[in-house]
Amino acid sequence: MILVFVLFIIGLILLLKGAEVAVSGAEGLAFRMGVSATTIGLTVVAFGTSLPEFFVTTEAFLTATYEIGLANITGSNVANIGLILALCVLINPTLTASRHLRPRFLKDSLLMLAATILYAVLSLRGVIDWITGLAFLVLFFGILFFIRKNRHDDMKDPPAETKYPLVKTVLGLGAVILGSHLLLTSAVEIAAILGIPEYVIGLSLVAVGTSLPELATSLIAAVKNSPAISVGNIVGSNIFNILFILGINSLFTTVPVTEYNDTLVMMGFAAAIFGLYFGSRMQTRVWAFVLLVSYVIFIAMVFGLA
């Protein structure tokens, strides 16, 4: 137990410090490349913070533990909005209330909702197979094309000069991923000792664990008042989780879909994100609190506590 605790502390330090460095590097990289911070958040940062979901889901599918793989994706997307973005907005309600950034956030969130609906519709077939994967990847690359066309939408005055932004972004994300791995393995080990079922672990502990990079990165960005990175990271990660991770894996593996209720929950949270873009700061904060409470109730139901 002492070793598990030490690894937890090391992981937490890597997670928080790595997120701080990654956010700083990502902002500098955006302006060095002449693209908006939201574009960097939706692509570079979102891709980096979604790597744990990619590896965990791929390993789950390769070892035929399909429930953990699908539950990880569904649970991560729910946690990204109901836990992470809700916490970010509670801390800094101006994140989603910016009139300057709102049009871009709305466009990107609509793309995320479209990806979620596509997953919900295709999973009604009872399997995620190569046909599904092909559809996911077509939409994914279509979204990348859209992001590329709108890469200058929310350009603003550049931040303070950041030296070696690419190096900082890569090293920061690396520290975040390593830190999240240490925390995740500790949590899963404890859950296994307590005898918690696989699907419950996948939907809760594994999902939250693989979302720790998003949590750290978006929270640090919220504290630093970097809404483009904070929100863009969440929306981009959700798109990446469904369309790319499931898209690539389902080209080679046919995955049975045995649970649909959680898909409906994921759709509900994907639609609920739009409530954060309208109203006063107080109204936005109240809605964020509603999302957070809804997430807590969801987790309680997963564990059979509600």
C-alpha cells in the first residue's frame, strides 16, 4: 500500500506540472504556427490527452475485454463534460461565456454531437464493425478538414513569448500521460482488490483515470484563463475518442454492443454542453453545477448506490 501511495503522489505531481507546461507550450505553438488556440486545443492537445484512452481501449479489444473498451470510451466522454468541463466552468465561468469564442465553440460542439449521434445510431446494429469504423473515420477526417478551414477563427493578440513551444507541449503531454498512467494503475489495483466488476471499473475508474490528462490540462487552462485550450481540449477529445479510437479499432475487430443505456447518457451530456454557452456567468455556473450533480448521480447508479 505504501508503494501504491508513493506512485499516486508521483503521478499527481507529473500530472499537474505536465499540464501546466503543456498548456503554456500549446498556446505558444498556436501563435508560432499562425493558427488559433482553439485549433491547437482541438487537435494537438486533444490528441495528446486522449492517448491513454487509445491505448487502454486498444488493449481491451485485443484481449477481448470488449466491455471495458467500450465503457472506457463512453465513460470518458461523459466524464469530460459532466466532471471536467463542469469543474472548469465552476472555477472560471467566463470560459464558455466569451462572445468572441462562442461561435467557434458552438460549431465544434455541434460536430461532437454529430459524432455522438452517429455512434448511437450505428451501435443499434448490435456491433461496432468495419462498416462502422469506416463511417467514423470518414466523419473524422471531414471534421479535420473543417477545423483546418476554420483555423484562424478565434485569433487574438499573442501571449508572452514562449521559448521552445513544441518541446514544451510534447514534454508536458508526456508527463501528463505518464502521471495519469501511475494514478490509473493504482486505482485499478485497489478496485481489483475490492472486487469491483469489470464493466463498472471501465465505466468509472478506468474512464476517469484515462481522462486525467484532460482533467489536469483543462483545469490548468481554466485557472490560467485560457478558454480556447480548456474547452477545445474537451470537445476535441470526445470527437477523437469516438471517431478515431473506435474507428481504427473496429476496422480490425468486431465489437459487440451489449449496453445501450450509457450511450443515451453520453448523448445527453453531449447535448447538455450547449447550456454552458448561453446566459450570464451565474446561469452558466448553475448549469455547470447541474452537470456535475448529474455526473455524480450517474456514477452512483453505476455502482448501484442510487
